Amino acid sequence: MIVNLFDLEKKFTKKLPKGIEGYYSSGARDEVTLKRNRSIYNEYELLPRLLRDVSEVDIRTSILGLDIDMPILIAPVAMQQMAHKDGETATANAAKTLNTIMSHSTISNKSINEIGPIHNKTFFQLYFSKDRNFTSEMLKNCKSLGYKGIVFTVDAPRLGTRERDERNSFKMPSDLKLGNFVGTKFEHFDKIEEYDGSSMRVHSDHLFDPSLTFDIIPWIKEQSSLPVLVKGILRPDDATQALSYGADGIIISNHGGRQLDTVVPTLKQIEPIRNTIGYEPLIIVDGGIRRGTDILKCLALGADAVQIGRPILWGLQHEGQKGVELVLNMLKSELIETMILSGCKNLDEVTRDLVTKVY
Ligand SMILES: Cc1cc2nc3c(=O)[nH]c(=O)nc-3n(C[C@H](O)[C@H](O)[C@H](O)COP(=O)(O)O)c2cc1C
């Protein structure tokens, strides 16, 4: 019986081939941050308000002018056809049904031409290629394809080493392609070079541009004519910098513990970043969010919304679009339950005093 996200995770771990499961589930090196992203939620406790008439609870919100039904978004996750044949198409359709926002990864199986038109609340996640013309072309196409924002991922000047992928010699199956790279050497992993370990790492070493600095943000805005969210921020001073270069919001993320191991868990950074950048700027957070209570804690500490990564894959593998809908619905009803039991009628009532830190 599936009661919560972890029931889906168990099924996922058993079902998929070792190489693919390893790629999806693993974190960098010792996976310390991967585990801390979750364990930190037990270091914050709730202080619910009582007798507040919670007969009706409203969790609708608005992100960059897009009205959505809940503050739970879908994070960019690469290569979703390894989990289900419908891949990113299923995820986009689920986002549409649940009226929330999906971010579509640069290194997806389905191209921007296929995903952009599905749902009018989709962001394109940018991995900035060494080939600047290629990046420019993609960005210029996003708006007319229906994308509403660019999620610029900045925590990956190179890929963090996931040792499970090295041991498993992870490769994307050869019958799949990277949709945005058709006709280039990046379409299939094996076109680049033979390597014993993770082909994903070789692939990104060739692709990702490590020379970027904050002043690339205005260029991305200009090329795309879309708002830009900077993803991967962990420090208050980096948040301030990103905003001063024109970012329209930030995403506090450590890439689900997949980049630099032992970095801080994301929950811990919400409050210091909010206190530094002030009340107005948009903050989204991801990393280890699996429960309605996790979401309430993020919002109380200063986030406007959260997003989830791996659980989307668990849902996809389980039942394609319906499985992703199940994941979103489970989290949505957990959040509503948490709001009712905490005395919150709407998201404005989710305030800092609802959470206390365990010392
Ligand atoms: C298998 C996998 C692939 C990912 N691919 C991308 C990607 O292409 N671009 C990106 O910005 N982040 C990517 N991420 C990171 C997610 O966007 C997100 O930050 C992270 O998964 C959130 O943590 P969670 O999985 O614990 O919910 C990926 C994460 C996973 C697990």
C-alpha cells in the first residue's frame, strides 16, 4: 500500500537496474549532504497555534506572476525517460493537471520543442554550454515555445563526483537521446570518449562552462527575454550578488547533495538568506523535502515555495503521469493537514514563530 513518498522510493529502488537507480538516487562522494538534507528537518520542531478556525485552508500562491494551486514545484531533473518511457512529457502533464510549475532540464530526453508547449507554467533550466552560440539559440527559442522563466543552475562549474556512478560505469541507455542535443556529439553519451567510470561526468566536463561569473546573468536575461532564477545559492552574499546582477529570484539548493559533499543542508540557510536579502525577493528551496511538515518549516523560515527532485522520479517510475500526480497530491494533502493542525488558514499565516530550533 502506498501511503507516503517513502513507499514509492522503496519500490523504485527495487525495480530499476542498478546503474540507473544509482544515478538517480546517489549523492556526491560520502553522501553526507544527501543525508543531512533530510536529517536536519528533525532539528526544527513545530509550535502549532490552536483554536484558529481552520475549517477552510487556502494554499494557493503566485510565483513570478504565475498563479498556482500550491507552493510545491517540480525541480529540474535530467533524463527522465530512464524512469518511464513518457519521461518529461508525463511530468509536464502532471504539473499541468495539478496547476503547478515544472522546471525542464537542459539535459533532458525530451527537447524544448516537445515540452515547452505542453504547459504554460514551465521554466527552462539552463546548464550553460561552452558553446555560447548553442546556449544563445536555446535561450532565444524558450519564450516563443511557452517557457515563463529560466532557472540558471550555478552550482555545477563541473559535475560533483558520484562514486556510485563511477563504480557502475553509468551510461544513459543507448536507445535514449538528449533531446536538446540531437545532431551534436552530446546527443548520446558514447559519442564523446571511451571511459571506464561515469560517462555522465565525462559528458559534463566537455559541456559545462566553468568560466562563468555573476555578470552572465544580464546576458541570459537579454537572450531569453525571460525572468531568471539563480539555482544553487547557499550563501547570503551570493544571494545578494545574484539579485544585484538582475536575478528575479533565487533557489536555495545544494543540488540534492550531488555536487560538493559536506555543504550545508538547505533548510539551515533559508533564514540567514531571507534576513539578508529582505522580505521582497523570491526564494524557492529544494533538497530532501518529503513531508508536509518539511514544507511548512521551509515556508516559516522564509521561503516562498519549495521544489522536489527525486520523488518525481519515484512517481514516474511507478505510473508515469499518474504517478507524478500521486506524488504531488500526497505532498499537497500533507501540507494542508499540517496547516490545519498548526492553525494556519493561508500561507501568510505561516510565520517564523511556528518553528523552533532544537539545541
Ligand atoms: C537524478 C537527478 C538529476 C538532476 N538533474 C538536474 C538538472 O539537470 N539540473 C539541475 O539544475 N538540477 C538537477 N538536479 C537537482 C534537482 O534540481 C534538485 O536540486 C534536487 O534533486 C533536490 O533535492 P531532492 O532530490 O532531495 O528533492 C537533479 C537531481 C537528481 C536527483
